[in-house]
Amino acid sequence: MRTLTFSRIWLVFLLLSPAAPSPPFASLHRLSNHPILSPEGTTWQSAGTFNPAVVLHNGKFVMLYRAQDKNGTSRLGYAESSDGLHFTRRPEPVLSPETDYERDGGVEDPRLVKFDDTYYLTYTGYNKKDAQLCLATSRDLIHWERKGVILPAYKGNWNIGWTKSGAIVLGKIQGKYWMYFLGTSADKTDQMGLAYSTDLIHWTEATQTPVLPRRPGQFDSRVVEPGPPPIITKDGIVLIYNAADDKLVYRTAFAPEKEWEKVGQVPNVVFVEGMVRQDSRYLFYYGAADKYVGVAEARAKD
């Protein structure tokens, strides 16, 4: 396995400390040189299985992944693993498009956090017209209760287009919950915003400008998008983000390198959405070329 350069994977928003810390994990390497999840069958997951959220639940790794059929409609599939590498899928999706804001396009790109005994799932509801950031809750990761659109499209302070990719911080700060999200700015680029909540259900945009803007001429010149739920360390918040340049090459800690990361439904995509701490390691789960799921590993520093 080839060790990957640890570059630009972490970003600290100084809500807790004025000092910029080092990340709590070392450099990444691919844990598998092949996809750990691929499209299968002829129905709901035949075109793509990608962009996963992963948590530890009852001693197992549980993955919710975006599954796409040949018509381009997305649902959320469920898979379990005892080692974080080999997953067994449920035969049917656990969340399928039902509402007006999901119909025909689907439910996309999940992210998961747990507070007390409840899981909070942020996802993109897409109806072939609008994409909007939505929320659902569950206690078992299988049965979900929709809470609706939490940041509607076209109604933001600076994000005048779609809303997507809600990454809720794993803990309260100053009595509030915080969430980073993706919004489309007036120049048609995708940048990162910040919202807050007192109950995890109702969210308010916190800033008048992006908290993490794009950087012209760099690897994040076109897209700056939250990855897995951010973690709180003793020094501050550590947020992994996904970025795309003007050629729409997506990367996180590493650029697309394997054939299955370069060729798929969308070429040249490495997109991290799931992160799990297990003992002395972190596992990072990513979508590849909008078709497959891959996994990378980093050793924890503490």
C-alpha cells in the first residue's frame, strides 16, 4: 500500500482556540486498492454506490451509502461490517424518495451524527429541479423519520442557489449545535457556510459571507464542500473538506489515482463523507468517480 501525502485535509475554525493545532491523525494510506462497495444488480443500486456515511453501532461498522439506479434516482442503502473493510448489504434501501423535494432525483450524500440515543442524518433532497439540505432521525439506522428541508435553496444570506452537504459538529459549543454546509454563491461557485441550532432540527444561517471561501487558482478554486462531521479537539474544531478545481477534479487528502477513482459516472472524484475512530486508527470512507466506495486509514496520534 502506498502512503499518501497528508495535505489540506484538515481545517480548523477557531471557535474554541486561537491556536491552530495539528490534526489528530497521521498521514493516510488506502486500506484497499480496490473498491469496497460497487454497483450490483439491475435495479436501485445498479449504476452507482458511492458517497458513504459510516458510524460504529452495536459493535459493527454501519454504512449508509448513496445508491443510484440507471435512471439517475438515488436512494440510501445500508451495509454492515465487523472489520470496517468487508460489508454486507441489506437487500432494500432504508431511505427512498417520497416527498416533493426528493421525487425523481432522490436522496443523496448522507452524513451521520449521534446525540444521546438518536442518529441525525443530513442529506440532499433532489427533485431534478432543486437540491436542498434535509434532515431525518432514527434510533436504529434503518427506520427514518423525515424532519424536512432545514436550509432551503435560494433563501440564504450569500448562498443564493442550492444547499447541500450538512456536516454537524460532534458536540455543543456555547450552548449551540453547529453545522457546516455547501451553498452556491452569486458567482456560481460552491462555497462553505455555517449554521447553528438549539435543537438539531431548526437551523439558522450564521454568517453573511462564506466561512470558507474558494481560492482562485488553487485546488479548491471551484468547490469547497464539507466532508464528515467535524470533531472537537482540545485545540479546536477539525473539519475535513472536499475540494474541486476549475477542471472539477475532486480531492481531499489525496487526488484520484486508481482507475476506479478516475473513471465512473463522474470522472476524477475522491470525496470523503465518512470518518470513524476505532482504537488507534481513523478510517476514512470516500466515494470514487461517483460510482464506488473506497476506504483509507490513518493512525491516531494520541
